[in-house]
Amino acid sequence: FFRGSPPLRTMPTLACDRDILYGLLGKTFTEDEFGDLCFEFGVELDEVTSEREMAAKEQKTLDKKKLQALSDTPIYKIDLPANRYDLLSIESFAVALKVFMGDMPPPVYKAIEPPTPHEMVVSESVRAVRPYVVCAVLRNVTFSPASYKSFIDLQDKLHQNLCRKRTLVSVGTHDMDTVKGPFKYDAVPRKEIDFVPLKEEQVLNGENFIEHYQKDLQLCKFLHMIEKEPNFPLIRDADDVVMSLPPIINSRHSQITLDTKNIFIEATAVDEYKANVCINQIIAAFSYYCKEQFTVEPVTVKYADGRQVVTPDLSTKEMECKVDWMNRSIGIEWGAEDMARCLTKMLLEATVKDANTISVKVPPTRSDILHQVDVMEDVAIAYGYNNIVKKAPPTLSVGKQEPHSKLSHMVRMEFAQAGYNEALTLSLASYDDCFVKMRKEKDLALAVSIANPQTPEFQMCRISLLPGLMRTVFASIATPVPIKLFEVSDVVLKDATQDTGSRNERRAAAVYCSTSSALDTIHGLMDHVLQMLGCAPKSAAQPEGYHIAPSEDAAFFPGRQAEVFVKGQKVGIFGIIHPQVLKAFGVGMPVTAMELNLEPFV
């Protein structure tokens, strides 16, 4: 990414039909009143539009008769905090607002025993694909067209946000009355798979499944997760009827309809915790429509290693919060009783232990509550941001720029004035980029590794800025030459003297890519940056200055590289990148590079 790129919109948006929302709330508001209510609750009414207005904006050539046929009922678009998954549906949002306004107590979600226990048997064969599954059953649900649409929309929103486009979790929902347990989750060879997918008429098998859905604009983007696997994961019932092929699509046989009364929900995952969070959000929203509200039937998941897990996990989490700390953090003076009472408005059950301690029970839907500071935020919302009195700080201090930031800014300015563009690359990297492609396999022990990485792209903290810049050169290869890039940022190195076992080191790096090498140009850039840092070349008059010496770094071309020393300490390197490194990164032109450790100059 380059500086100046527009920021990505990360706030999830809930689009609500005004009349349906007011029906769920049991009262009506003016637009201004509802906007104020949203602000008090900690969300924002971003836009008021309608189906007709949105269609007119998106399809300017739409026929006027078709446009007039669309609804003009107001639709409220509400910006939600990115971590509040419990507000992503109109049902759960309405319940939260009713509790906030004091119109109902916080819901208590209960698991009730079914007449016949539900079981999901997990095969060892899925361990290499998606090893976990979490299940639940909603009984005696009554759908309306609006709530049915909301049910589908919530799954899509969870797939996009919490489930990271189905890479972590994939949810399937089924008409319980069309299948029978015990259910099984296993991986089956492609040629043995035959079923009719959702919205299809023909039977597909594992051999033509990928080819068929490569033409589907919506589902083709998920195929990469299984297309190279010899076996596909399947959810099946006791009669071997295919219910879903996660993470792609459900079976037509068990599809949910408006008439569905009993729903079987399964979430296959590579992250068991995220799967539990996902299932809990669906239960919280749609157990509202059960005959016995806020109830769910559990499913026992039996793994091949003998582990048995009863899902969903509806347990609450308890934490103790200090009243004086929260008062000091917010800037208010509230007693424990007042805090406990107002936390109930935020769906948190709170009781007073003593004058300075509140015990808070976090419901299964509030996965965003991880620490006392999250409870403090809800106290501030319940108190009302507009009610917090502005005060002058009790202490007087003079701020100044942090030394690392000040030096980094100065170095950035020098690179920019030399005609280089700043690149911002990722701090996490792969072993392949940092060691194999850079010809530095022997330095593997230097890496601070990520435990259980979910993708090969992010296995470790980078130990050099050059691999990221080389990837950026490859991505920019179609731009006019010379390609001149720089970056000033941190790398992470192992350090046994630190409490954490590692330390950050601020570095500056630059690359010059053109039709011919530019060792003299990069050498001059290195000299310029060092002299800007107040370090002159070593001489009789400047014995503490810098000097260069031959180096043997495997990433650079032999005989066309040099190390930089200041006061006997190596601080940098520059030279022509080795042809094998260029080939590994897919760069077809010479690249000359430099990297400088800025720590000695801070």
C-alpha cells in the first residue's frame, strides 16, 4: 500500500426497514428521536433512504414504472461497531434497544433437552480440511417473509465479517424435518459425491462441482479453499443424505423455507472459538421467533479422538471490575449501585460485591467483552457521552514527538526528496519470502514465529524490510521505470535480554529497479542519508565517521555489495540484488537495494 490510498470502510452497516424495526420495538419515533436514541446507545444513524431511492441511484436507466413499483418505506442504515456481532440483525438490534430503554429485561439464553438427543459424529478425515464443527437446533420457529430474509442476511454478514469470507467458519442451516440424526461430518473422495445443491435442478458430483461453480460469480471466490483437496468435506444425515458441502453450498434437500419450523444449524471451522461465537449470534437473533423464546436444543459433537463437546456453549463469563478505575478512566463520579444498574441496560448482568467492586456476567452473545476496559466503555455509553463534564487536565505537561517517530519522519523526508515513493508493507511475512527467496535459510533461527499460523503468508514477524519491498516491486512491474521505493518501519528480532524474548528495530530501506543496475545511485543515497543523520565519512578529521567494507550477504550479488559500519558497529548494507532472488520474486529487471538500522542514531 502507498501513502495517500483511501482508507477501507470497515464499519458494518445494518439496513433496517423502519416499520419492521418499530414493530419489533413496540413504539415509534421521529427520525430525530431515533437518531438521538442510536447515539445514546453508541451507534450512528448514518443514512435514511428507501428501496426506490437506492434503486434510482444504483440503476439510473431503470424504467420509471418499475421504479414506482418499488417501496418508498424508509430504510435506516445504522453504522455499528466492528466488534458488535450481536447487533448485525434487526432482531438482535431491536432486543438490545428494548433492554437499553428499559422495556424488557436482558434475555437469558437456555439450552433445553430435546426428546431425543442430537449427535454429530466427526471423522478423522476432516482434520486436514476444516477440523471443527459446532451445532444447534432451533425448535418451533415461526418465520415471516421479513424475518426469513433477515435470517439469510445475517448469515451473509457473519460470513463477511466474523468468518473472514468463510475462511475461518462456514455456516449451514437446514430444515430439521427433512433429515434425521445422528449426523456425520467427514471428508469423502470427489468421485463418491452426488447431490443436488441449493438452487440447482441437476445432480452434481465431486468431479464437475468445481467446474460448475467457477461460473458462479458469488460462489467462485470460495472455491480456492477446497479445489485442490482430493476429498471434499460433507455434512450428512443418518441415511447418508448430503446436507451441505462446506464451505461452499448447502443441499437443496434440506433447504430452509418460509414454512420451516425446526432448524438444524452447523458451523464447520478451522477456529472452534469463532464457530461458537458465530452460532451464538444466530441463536441470539432467531431464538426470538421460537415458541419458547431464547431457547435452543444442544447437539453433542463427537470427535475421532474421543473428545465430546456439547454445543452451543451458552455459558457466561464472569469478571470483576473496579469502580474507582472506571470512574477515573471515564471522568465521572458514579457509585457501584448506579454502575451495576446501568450495565444491565447494556445486556450485562452486574451485581455489587462491595463499594469498589462490581461482578459482571458477560452473556454468550457479547464476544466483544474481553477486559475490564470493555465494560468501562459500556458504562460510559450508559452514562451518556454528552453527560460527561469537560474538565481541564489536573496536571500540566508539554508534549513532544517521540524520538523514533521524529527521526523516522526526517528520514522519510530525505527519501521522498530524492524521488522515492513510500511503500507500507505488512509486518508479518512468510518463511518463503524472508528466507528461501532471499537465499538466507541459515538465518531461520532469527525469526520470531507465529504460533499456529492460519495462512502461509503470515508465519513470522519480518526480520528485514527488503522482502516486502521486493514483493511491491513485483506488483508495480507494469509501471514506468525506474521504480524507486522506500520504507521506514520496524522489524522484529529475537533478543534473549528482553522480557518478551524479542525486540523491535527501526530500519530504513530503499530499492531501485530499472533496465540496468544502479549501485552508484544507491551508494549515493546511503551516503546522503548517513550525512543527514550527522555521520560523515570516516577520515583523519572524522575518526568516528562511517566506512564501508566488503560483505558476503547471500541476497546480494558477490562483489557488488558492501556493509556500512559506524564506530565499529554494522548499521547497514547496500548492493545489487542477486539474480536468483530476482527470479524467486518474479522480477525481470535488475534491482539495487539498501537497508539501514536507525537505532544507533536515535
